Amino acid sequence: MLFSLNFLKEHIQGQLPGPEKLDELLNMHIFEVEGKEKKGKDWIFNIDILPHRGDAASHRGLARELAALLPRKMTTLPVKILKKEKGSLAPLRVKVQSPFVRRYSALVLEGIQITKSPQWLQDRLELLGINSINNIVDITNYIMIELGQPLHAFDYDTLKNHQMLIREAKEGESVDTLDDLTFKLPKGALVIEDKDRLIDLAGIKGGKYSSIQSNTKNVVLQAASFSGKHIYETKKQLGYTTEAADLYSRGLDPNATLIALARAVELLSKQGKVRIVQVVDIYPKKELAKKILFDPALLEQYLGVSIPKTIAIQILKRLGFIVKEKKDTWEIIVPTFRQDINVPIDIIEEIVRMYGYEKINPIFAVSSILPSIENPIARLQEQLQDTLVKAGFSEIYSYSFIGEKDLQTFRYTPKDAKALVELQNPYSEEYKYLRANLLENLLKVVEENTRRYAGKDIYVFELGKVFENTQQKIAESDLITGVINLPKKNDQAAFAQAKGVVDFLLSRLGISNSWYDNYHQTPLHSRTSLWHGDKIAEIKIGQKKIGFLGIVEPSITSNLKLKGSVAAFSLDIQELLPLIAKEYEYRPIPRFPAVLRDLAVLVPRTTKVIDVMNIIQIKGAQLIDNIDLFDMYEGDQIPDGKKNLAFHIIYQSAQRTLTADEVDEVQKEIISTLEKNPAWEVRK
């Protein structure tokens, strides 16, 4: 925001420091100076006023800060008493129908002559980057940069029925502004309406049909106070802003509207007679000064240094606060122009910035160093991350959001979409909902990488939170999800790889009793429509579901233009936590050699691998150390509806060396038992 040094001097008694010293003082105690430039006999400062400091976003407001710092006294602001005179105009009827209007003040001025502004006013506005229009519009701009209160002028004679209704816009309404733009308004935007048309986008931009023209004779001069949050939301929705909208968004003092009008009349009266024929002031709920009980001991507690109480009180009084000292506390009355002061810590900040941060000597903290308490969730997450990296996966971090477009890409039904957590004020349509699973953003990452690394296998995973909108609350869960993309179509190989990775993960956690169940119900933290109906499985420990595994639905991979086979797995970290081994038992390397036998079984396609493995394990329990499925084949030379399962069976004893005869005997018993099932055939 631009500030004129000469203009600031008019509001402070006594001399101000030179530009360089002033630059230093502002940076150290008030606001950051982004730049300064000498223009003629003046200096123009570009100062970054903080978003919540609407009180300082004007020359009078910044001068008040400087006066408190130096310290100096403020000059008296010349204003005109708002005295109503008798006129010939019909009364203006004003009605407010929105709680976002904190105060609405206006004057009806009769017999105004529209002329050029005095040269001094034109020069000052031009120096601060504002074009001169006419004496009325220029006065409104001048008051805005002087006092920080936006004003707006309406041509009284253009107001149909001489009425103004301040209300919230309805869905689909539009307004034409004086800069020849037409805005389709979001529902709830503040507008002003006369008899049957919108004449103003309140707090943001004046309307086209009520603007001041060269033949204007009678003027409605408005100084309103609107909800800063509401104006901010509206300008963001419109993608359009003005200096007035930016000021309102910071939060303005509703008790300053009549002062701004009185100041405007004072300046207008220097150009000719001003006749006020009506004063409008609608103030639904008067804003009183806030009272904060403050313990002065907090100063040293928070800052680590002792600031004398007398100095702290002087600082607050110079800033416009009233301090009443009581036994152990101060009752601090906050001026209404300081909308940003609400709690004791705000008071501390005001004192220390004026006192000077440079006066606080840095002191090293002295404290006992205690070992941190282990976080079991964090430890488990690190184990999972390390294991997947060792398995050849790359970790990615995605935003915790999905957008409107994703609902179509990933086949959301209306019921699915209803379970999503929708953001109240999303940054864009691309980030409208909190993610309900990790798989969708992972698939988008895979799609991007296939364009860059065509023809290569892709292994990625993510660890993070997902969110679900339940009837009672928003539920959060921690998941780890991995995706495997093989560029050549081979669902069987992709599924087997994903299953192997899950087995590897669980074994590294000391979980040995996992199994894979047919899918029957909604997958854990996911949706049925994400998965291929015939190539999926639930991951279980006992009867407890800990995750899901499967081939991604082909229509989704088609939407993403993914080629080949895409398999994925997802594990619930909270479900895993109580299952991991707390202690590990290390066994010595076996003293006696192992004996390896292979076994192939032709079974119906619907047969579970675990059912075959269970029979093998039960029959050879005393001698079998491990069983490994190393191949599963469907295709040529295999009858329709069948699949071939090939196993490595490892025979080993901890007490002796096994003979070939006794291993062959157990192998025969296993084959005999398997062939009792008429649908199974052991291939020799």
C-alpha cells in the first residue's frame, strides 16, 4: 500500500525522522517497507500492511502508529458537524435485510455542483496512483486513503422510488458495475437494490446505473461497515477485487462511518456550500469497546525479559488503549478501531513490538533432556516405508484432496460421493473433497509416470490419512497403499507380485498367520467400483480384515489411459498395530540339509491355493519346513476352466538328515490325499 510522507506529516505534531530512519523504524516496530521512492518534494513508501490490520491501512491509521512509537501527538482532524437542513427532496427510504451489514450511514446532499477537484487534491491522488474523476468521486477516494473508510456516492435522482434495500443476492442474479463489467453473483453476495434493479455490489464496486455524472445535482454519500469475512468470501468467489473490498476484508471500525462522512463534508464545503437534507444511520447492534483482563506477569513469562510496568502502560495508552490497574491484573479497554485485539497474547505483542525486539537479548533455554516416548504408530510407519523401499517401491506424497473431475474418472456413484468430506471453501474444483482412499491419487501418479517412462514397470506407494463422512462424525484412518503397473498385460503376474509384496511386508512385521479370503463385502476403506470383480481378495489375520488386494477395475485404468496390468494393495495401519511382533526369536542355521520336491496340481479355476497348501501341510506336517507356490498357469495345453498350481515343498528336520526314501513316502501320501478330490489331478 502506498503512503505519502508529506501526507503522514499532516497528521502528526512535530518533526518526523528522515526517510531512511523512518524506513528503519517501520520495519523494526510496525510494518515491512517493501520500497520507497522520492517524487518531487515528497517520498512515497510502499508498505505491506498486515491483512488483519484494517486500522492501519490509511494515512491517519499509520500516523497513529508512528505517533505512538516516536512518541508524538496527533493533529486534530477537521470535520464538519452533520447538521440537517430543510430541502426540497423526497426522503430517501433505506432498509437493511442482512446481518452482514454492521452499520449503514449515509447523507443526502442537495444542490451539489459536479466540477473538477482542486489542484491540490488532484495532485495528491495522482501521487498515490489514483486518477482524478470529479470533486465528489475524488473526495470519496481521498477519505479512503486518509481514514481507511471506503465511501461511495450515488446519484440520488437515478434511484427509482428514492429507495435503497441492502440485502443478500439470490441465486443467478447479476449486477452491472460502473467499470462496464457484468457479474453473475454468488448466492449471498451483498447488493443494494432500488425499486426493481440492482444498483450496487456492496463493499466491492458501485453500480453502473446510479453513478455520479456531470449533470448530477443531488448525491447520496454512503459510509457503511460490512462484515469483513463476508466481503472477503465474495471477492474470492468473483475473482475480482477493489481497494474498497480489500479494506473491508481487513475488518473496519463500525464507529468510524459518521466521522468519515463529516470529514467528507468538511472537504466539500471548501469547494462551495454543502446542504445536508437527510442523515441516515442504521446501526442494528452498537459495537462497544472490548475489555481484556491482563496479568502483567505474562510479559516476563512469555518474553523472558522484564519490561517495566510503567513503560508497558505508556505504550498501550499511546496506542489508544485505556488501562485500569487493579490488584494483580490490568483491565484493558481496547479501542474499537483495533478489531484484531482479542486475547492477552495480542496485548503482549503490542507492547513488545513498540518496546523493541532488539532490546530482548537472546538467552539459551535450559532444560533437562529426556528420552522421547516411542510412538508405536510412527515406528510401524517407518518399518512399512523401509520394507517397501527395499522391495523396489518409490514413495510418493500427494495432496489429501480429490476434485469434481475425479468423481467421473473413478466411477463414483451419488451414494459414494455423499460419503466424501466436502470442503466449505475449496481452493479450486480440483481440491473440493478430502480423499477417501489413497489408491486414486496413486493411480494418477502412475498415469503421469507412464507417459514419462513408457514401457517400464512402475512400483509406487503412499502412506497417509483418508477421511470418511459418517453419520456421527468425520472418521480418519491411516493407510499404506501400493500400486504395481506392468506395461504388458498379465493380470496373474501383477496380482501375484502384489500378493508377494504383502507377504513380504507382513513377514517383516512378524505376522505369520495371514491368509487371503474371497471378497464378499465392501473392501476396507475403499469402494467396490475401484476393483476388478473376479481378481480381488481380502487380507485377513484370523477373521480380522486388515486390508485389500486386487486388480484395478479396467474401466478406471482405461479412463486414465493406463496400459498393461495394474494391481494394488492397501493395509490399515491401526488394524496392523496390535498384531506386529513385539519381540523376535532368532533361530540358528539348520545343521541338517533340506530336501526339495516339486509338485504340480491341476485344479478348477475357482479353487483356492490355500486349500491345496493346507492339505500338503497337514499330511507332511512332521517333515515339511516350507511350501512355496512358484507358478500358476492358465492357457494353452490346460483344459478350459482349469489352472495348474506348481509348488516347491521343502522337507527338513532339526534332529537328523532325511533319507530320500522317507521323503518319497511322505510325497506319495500327499499325492494320494490330493487325488481323493475327483476335481484335482496331480501332474506327474
